[in-house]
Amino acid sequence: MPAVDQAAVEKAEEYEYEGDKRLLGPWLGRMVYVLCIGYSLFHLAILNYIAIDEWVYRVLHVNIGAVIAFALLRGWRKERKDRIPVWDWLLAFAAIGCSAYIVFEYESLIMRTGVITTTADVVTGLVGTLLVVEFARRVSGLILPIIAAVFVAYVFVGQYLPGVLHHSGFEFGNFFSFIYSQEGIFGITAAASSRYIILFVAFAVFLQACGAGEYFMRLAMALFGWTRGGPGKVAVVSGLLFGTVSGSAVANVVASGTFTIPMMRRAGYPRATAGAIEATSSTGGQLAPPVMGAGAFIMAEITGIPYSDIVVAAILPCLLFYIAVFASVDLQAIRHGVHGLPRSELPPLKSLGRDVLLLLPLIVLLYILLSGYSIIAAGTWGVASTLLVLLATRMNLPSVVLAGPLLLYIFLPLSGLAINQAGLYASLLGAAFVLAAGLWMRGFGGALTALREMSRIVADGLADTAQRSLQLIAVMACAGIVVGVLGLTGLGGRFSSLLISVAGNSQFIAFGLAMFISILLGMGMPTTAAYAIAASVVAPALQLLGVEPLPAHMFVFYCAVISAVTPPVAIAAFAASAIAESKPFDTALQAMRFGIGAFVVPFLFYSSPEILVGGDPLVVTRIFLTATAGVVLLAMAGEGRLFGEIGWPTRIVLAIAAGLLILGGSTTDLFGAGLAGLLALWRFQVKRRAAAA
């Protein structure tokens, strides 16, 4: 299989823009390493066992993250990599100083924030806000800081603007005191970030260390590698499996694309097509339950909708998206004559069945969540169970050994113990069980070596967790500026009124405008930040039109996700093009075509919200089946194939039939099915006559 050039991988990683890391010397490097480990452990302890005030916790969450970023990442590319310059030391101490001020003045700040301010309040608010903006710039680029700066400027110039943009004006000191509080930077976006980001980044890091990523790839290979266009279908399935536990489309592309893109090129897919398939599938993984790239948890925090309802609601739309992508990949395989891989090159399903307990962490996570316990408990004990898998794999034990810990995680919560007690006992007893098996099968020396290796992996994993979380923490804090300004000025409500007036009280037009605005806001930004802003700007407008909160927020979340493959700033597609060595814009256009389902399926939330909120099982089944037929027909229209090549007139008619099936009621479903049936019959007759001739 062709190897991927390391320079191509590094170029792809640049689209993630997590900052330009320094190469610090032993002393500074060790100091930052220990700080990162402590930062991760701090979150795990606060979330589960130690109670502190929520505002103080969020301040430490953001500002200590900023300290790590200022130490670890260069502010400008021309800076030396081997040292921390004086100005970054000053920024780090300023972040610590702002945190200390909030901690010591907390009681009085609660009473006077944004109303009666002191000079120290104003200075802390101004400096702290600038630190957050610089933090976001350093880890995510200029787009979000510029948006935040525009909103801050609006606070001071809005009193001079006409019409819907006009407000009565705000004092400088009161504004910065307000925005650097739980009403702005440390508000709902920081709440979601502080509760879930570290936890589920740690889950993804340790799950990968367990070998789950390799297992996902082997499973996709075994299931679909032998089929027509097998390598492309492997990329689709592996992207889904990788993507659900990652909040970054670019990281998904780099993780799986370095394997799948060369495999697709070897099988016969053109460069741009191979890159587009990987970009689309990796991006769509964030739509896949149970984790949804942490999007499900952010949505639960913002809306108050139970996590379990969000996960259940996301299942059918996610299936429709991947059915559309799968159909497009199959049609591309026909076009390019791509066959499956020889079975001799594929892993046997039998061996994968024996290793299924390597997915113990996912099983534990789902079991605890669906048993009605908190997201934090599920994430914590999901992370703990990854350590048991690590211990077993380091000692080269068969995965069946993990059946013992699995039973403990299942039955101890049923004994009446509090979930944290049950999780702790299950983890300790499970570790003892795995260690005893290791001593018996590998001896004392083998077990000791495994423990030493595991301790290093755990320390590295905790440090890596902190570093990988920095971008999401920064963008969620910076998004808090936007959310705070919207609330302070009332612009969010006025924007909703404006959108309604433009849409003319038509929900369909409002959904179209909402999609355009959400994708525009999300270009070049991580999904979580894009969703947080769109949820504040766009979702309320849809709700004013009578749309339920779940369809409204799921709609803007889908739009935030697909902005990663939407030109002109399609960061996931551009990253995939770097690995495939294809033209970025061509790759983005093809990715947009493969992901056409993600542009159409959200409108199903408008026409048939039952697919999200449930209802009569027969109605939901009909909606799903007709929508499935619709997205397959849409893929055929996009690829221009229906019993052979078809021209644009036929493609347009086929797309109309698909739209009737996807977006309509029972009557339009019948018209859509009839139109599609007539087209299929006509094309079949044309093909048969051509074959006979």
C-alpha cells in the first residue's frame, strides 16, 4: 500500500490549527508536562468528588488552560521554539492574577457584577477578556477572535446605529465586568466546556491508546473491504466509528485518512474522490451517537433536554446521512470500476469477535448513560474502564479476561450503591481481577513490566488530554463573549424577529436562511464553537416560529458540522486533500456532493419532526423508509447514474422525486415513489434495449 508522505500529514494537521507548539528544554518541558497532568486530574476530581463554587471552577478551567497555552504554544511563527518569552510569562501571570481576584472577591462580586463596579473589577474584566481572545487566537486562528471583537465593538457603537441594530448603550466598566462573569465568558458555553470537554477528550485519548481505533478499522475492513468499492466503504464506516468520539473533523481525517486514502488510491479511486470520501465520512462521525463529538453533551447543557433524548433522536438522521454517503461511494465505484479487496488481505471476523471486549469502555459508557445516570459519571467510569483494557493489552492477555470487569460494571450499580461508589469498586476489583490473571499467565516480571509501561501511558495520556482540550476550551470561552453580547444588547431577540420578518412566517424559508447563516458562522471554526454561536443566534428564531427546541437545535448542530466540508472554507476537505495530494477546492466540491444528505436531511426536522421527537411507530417507520429511498435517489441524481449514465434533465427529475420522498407527507410520498418508479422503469427499458442492440 502506498505510504503517506509525512509532510502531507503535517500539512493536513495545519488545518486543525491547534497552535504552533514550542520545543521546550528539559526543565520547562517537564514543568508544562506536570501542569497538564495536574490540569486533567483537577477536572476529574472536581467533577466527581470535590465540591467548589461553579464560577470559581469555570474560571480555573479557562484560565489555567490559558496558562498552559501561553507556555506551550508560540504566539507568532517567528518566535524561538526553545523558550517562553517574557510577554508569555506576563500573560500567564495575568491569567493567574485574574483567577485569584475572582476566587478572593467571589462573595462580593456576586452582588455587584455588571451593576456597581470597582476599578479592580474593570481591570480584571478587561484583562481577562483580552486573555481569552488571545487564548482563542493562539489555538484556533483569527476567525473566532475577530467575530468576538466585532460583537464587543457593537456594544459601544450600537447606540449610534439605526433600526434593528440600535441599543441604548453601555458603560465601559459595567460591560467588561458583565462579560467576564457567568453572564458571558463563564456562562453556559464555559459550563458545558468545564463539565464535558476534558472528560470526553480523555475518553477519546485513552480509547485510542487501548487499540480501539485499530479495532474499528479492522472491523470496517472485515465487513465491507470485500464489496464493490470496498476501500471507499471502509473509509465511510471507519469515519463514522472514529468520528463519534472526537470533536474534530480534521483530527478524524488525519487519524483514519492516513490509512484509508492510500488504500482508496490503490483500489482505483481518483485523488480528489478519495479525499472527499474520507472528509465526508470523518465529518459526519460527529453526527453519530452516543458521543456525537461531544455535541450531544453541549446540546443537553444549552437546551436542558435530557442527553438520552438527544442520543435517541440522532440515530435515524445519522443513519440517513451515512446511507446517502454509502450509496454515493457505491455509485462512484461503478463509475471508476473499483472492486473490493481480496479476502486474503482482510482480517477474519472470527478474530474480531474474540476481541470485541476491547470495546469495554464504550459498553460501560453506554450502559451507565442508558441506565439514567449522569453524563459525568458515565464519562468518568468509561475513562476508568479504558485503564483496565490498557492493563490487559499491556500484559498480552486475551480480551475474554475483560468479561469479569464488565460484569462488575453492570451489576454493582444494581446493588444499591451510589454510582461513583459502584464505579470505584468495579474499577478497583476489575483491576485486581485483570492483574491476578496477568500474574497467573505472564508471571511477576511480565506484570511488573506491564504496570510500568501502563503508568507511562497513563501519564502521557493525561498530559495529551489537557493539550488536546485547549482548542475546545478556548473557543467555548470566546464564544461566551458572543453569547453574552447577544443577551446584554437584546440582539439575539431582534435577530430572531428580523429572520421571521424576512421568512414571512414561513418555516421552510426560515430553515433555509438558518442553514445559510449557521454554515457561514461555522466556516473555519470547530464544531462545538460553531454550534454554540448558532444555537444563540439562529435556534431562538426557529423556536419563535413554533419549532420545538430539539428539532431547532439539532438543525443548527447539523449545519455546524457540515460547515467543515462546505466551500469556500472546508477545513476537513482541505485536510483530506493534503493527504490525497489533490486540489483542495475540487475535493471540497466532491465532499459536498457526497454529503448532500446532510444538507437535505435537516429539513426533515421541519417537515417530519417525528423522526426526532418520536410518535406513532408506524408513522416514524414510514418517514424513515421513504426518506431512505429519497436519499438514495438523491445520491443517484448527484452521481448521474440510474441503470447507467443519465443526463441533467433526468437527474433533475430524479432529485425532485427524492425531495418529495424526503420532505413530504403521505400524499407527496406517493407522488415521489410513483415518479421514481416511472423513471426507473424507463431507464431499465433503455438499458435492456441497449444491451440487446
